[in-house]
Amino acid sequence: MNTIIETKDLKKYFQIGKNRIVHATDGLSVTIGENEIVGLVGESGSGKSTFGKTVVGLHDKTSGEVWYKGELTPAHFTPSDYKKYSTEMQMIFQDPYSSLNPRMTVLEIIGEGLYLQGGFTHADIKEKVADWLRRVGLQPDHMSRYCHEFSGGQRQRIGIARALVLNPKFVVCDEPISALDVSVQAQVVNLLGEFRDTLGISLLFIAHDLSMVRYVSDRIIVMYLGALVEIGKADDVFFHPLHPYTRLLIASNPEADPEYERKHAHVPIKGEIPSPINVPPGCRFAGRCPDVMEHCHRVTPEVIKKSDSQGVACLLYA
């Protein structure tokens, strides 16, 4: 499989005041193949969205590298870089309510990228927008409406059409289903899977729902406090997790079986995720880990390859 995205020790820090730094994404090195869906999971505050936005250039890189199809992308995107890479990389945002401009019609929202690229007449843009509205399950006559006239699921479909109208090869899906009803979530996920198969795009699918991530993804990356803790094929990570954090995440995932849920006691992950401003030394999960050892508080674990498809950053396997 050819690699479309590769990150090397990618870091994104945010300066707060003079002496406080938020370690949002701290040294991630991952690859995403062509026509592959990679799921990215972790608790809120683990740095998932920051990682996705840094990959596509919406955040400047603090350090590290992002390679797209073997080409090093800039640390800081200029307007010309955005124009160049907008036909290659796109993003579907989490909130379908705040990510669409309420003052713009659907035609203007979806067609804006085509207009900025240039080379398209108004008739061409209308034709392409109408085509993409059909492909996401809406009607061409919706293009004259404003986003407040649509439901959350319909707005997310508009966001998907906006991202895909330029025919990108890589799309970051930043929790595209978290604000939607369960029935609509399945429709959106199936829609994304269909576009992967028909358009040959690669997806970085960010979500909280592990069962949904397993369903849609080829591989899963687990993040904790800005760092990668486990990576592997979706079924391997879900059914045979190695890292204690991954095991606890999966154990806390509810089953769609009332009988099982009544008999099964969920064990919550103890404690709170530490502040990304004051990252503890050693393993970042040590303060909450049920299998913690004394040296876990001192030694930072590296990612260890446990099989051809699965790696883990944990001192239990050192």
C-alpha cells in the first residue's frame, strides 16, 4: 500500500502567557495509506483534533514533519499553500452548526472552494454543487437555502459535500457524527465509507465511539495526553488491546444488549486526565493505570512493535 500521509515526530504546542505551554500533540509518527481509513480515538483533551488540524495545515507545526505523497508540507501554510493543498487535503468539522456560515447559501458554502480555485464559470459551479447535493442525499433545489433551514444531519452532509467537491485524496473527519442522532450517525458513516470505495480517498476518522471506529476503520490509533499509546489493525486493537488505557476504554464502551448491560459492571477509568500544561514525567498514563510500576513514573515508554500490525507504548512490554 502506498503512503499518502506520513508524520514524523509531529508536535504542536500552544503558548499561554509567558511561561505556560500546552502540549497538545507531542511527537506523533504515523502513516496513512492510500484508500485507507485510520481511526483516531482517545478522551477529550487527548489532542486528536489538534493532530488532524496540524496535518492539513490549519495549525502551524511547532516541530516535526508532515509528508503528503512524499512531499514535505510547509511548517506554516501561506494562502498559496492553502490553494495548492485544498484540492489534495480537506477537513470535515465536528460541529455542523458552527462550521457553516449562516449568512451564506448552500450554493455559496459548497461552491466557495471551486470559486477560489478559479477556472470555473458560475454555471459550472452550480452544476457541481447540484451533483454533490445529490451524492450526499440532498436535493439540488436546496442550494438556494440557508443552513438554519436544515437539520443537524443535513448540515453535516453539506459539510461533507463542501469538503469533497474539490476531489481531495485525503480527508480529516473530526468527530463528524458526535453531534448527530444515532440513526443519522450510521447514515453519515456509511456515506463516508461509500465515498472511500468510489472515490479512492483516505480518511483520518476522529471519534469517541470505539465500536463505530472499529466498524469504519482499517487501523486504529489510540492517543492519550498528546501521545500515541497504541496502534494496529482495527480488530486487533479492539479485541486484543495491549495498552492498559486501551483496555479500559474498550471496557467502558457500552454494548447494544440490555441483558448484558444489566449484568455487566462498567469500571470507569480512575482519576482525571492530567493537564497538558504540566505533563508528568515518565508514562503519561501512570497516575491512572491499574498496572502501574514504580519506574513508570520515571521512564517514558517508546512505541514497541509487538506484531507486524500492532504497536504499543507501554513499559509492561519493554
